[in-house]
Amino acid sequence: MSIDIFVIKHLFVIDCIQRQFNIFVINLRETYKGKVATFRQVIDIHRTELQSKESYWNEMLEVSITN
């Protein structure tokens, strides 16, 4: 096998590997983006619940202090 053919085959393999890696990275980004969105929703829900409970207990504390 001549050097030129070897180089061409080598470059072809490198190109295939690069394409596969790019596809992997794109899929990883999409998966991560979805997980981050879900995580933000969970955090927002918990934050809202916490604020509601905090307001309730602050009101109860004020009522007990004024009585």
C-alpha cells in the first residue's frame, strides 16, 4: 500500500470519528438542556412552596405575638 493511500484512509477514519463525536456532543447537549429545564422547574416549585410556608408561619407568629 502506498503512502498516499494510507494517508487518504487515515484522513477518512479521522473524519468519521470526528462526525461521530460531533453527533455525540449534540445529543449530550440536548439531553443536558432538557435536564436543566426540568431541574429549574423543580427548584421554582420548591421555592414557591417554601415562600408560602414561610408566609404562613410568619402570620402565625404575628398572631401569637399580638394575642
